[in-house]
Amino acid sequence: MTSKMSRKKKLVWGLIIFLVIALGASSYFYYTNYVKTGPIPRKYARQLKFAPYYPTKLPSGYSVDDESFTIQDGVLIFYINSPKNKKIGVSEQTQPAGVTLPQPGTGPVKVPNEKAFDGVLGHTYIGLEGAQYVSETITSDGTWIILNLNGFTLNEATILTQSFSAVK
């Protein structure tokens, strides 16, 4: 009778140990892939081969869409929601070889409402592409940040561009 009890106890203890290990492994997998420990979900942050930037100083009413993060061909993409119910597309990647930003007034045609400046992040150019503003920044550490600002003014585009800072 005691050998049957000890087999049952061994089976119960084996099952308990298995469940504890399975729960620990699944918790670890969930934490390392889905828990947001910084502004960029870990699942995406650990795939990046460049220094990411995040809008930490957005104006009142603006917010990052935390569900919008994705990576396509090494490019981090996410959206910022505006109080105008418009989405601002953001992409970040390593600066491709040979890519430089335009300088205002250097092309054959004067582009209205364009602006270039050296800010805290690096060199920035904001100009019209079609009917929308596009902001491009090449940071001092080689990250290329692009904001698609459809329906925004040059002043708003400038403020939103300057809201980014390096993720630590």
C-alpha cells in the first residue's frame, strides 16, 4: 500500500513541477516579447539595428498609438494620434548610404514653406511633398526619422519634429 501512495505522490509532485516550469517558461516568453519596458515594445526594440527615438514631449492632445508599432524591412513604423483625429506616420531606420537632406533654396525651383535647422537631434528638413508636410531628421548617431504630417502647418510640423528624443 505504501508503494502505491508513494507512486501517487511522485506523480502529483511531478505534475506540480511540470506546471510550475510551464508557467515560468510561458511567463518569460510573454514578458520578453510583449511587455513594454520602455516606450517601444520590447518585441520590436530588440530587432532594431539603430538607435531609436520616441516623441517624449508631444503637445497636449497628441499621443502615440501604442498598438501601431511594427517593423517592415528593418524600418520601425508607428503612428501618433492628433487632437484633429489625424494620424501622423513615423518611420525610423538607419540612414541609408548616400542619403542627405535637402537644403532650402538650393533646388532649381523655390519651394514655399520649407525649413531646415540643426536641432538637438541633428539636421532636420521640413518641406511640402505634394500637399503634405514631411519632416526628415538625420540624427547625430545615424538614425533617419521621417514624419508624414498630412493636414498640419509648418509650425505644427516643427513642434512635432522637436518632440522626439533618444530612447535610453
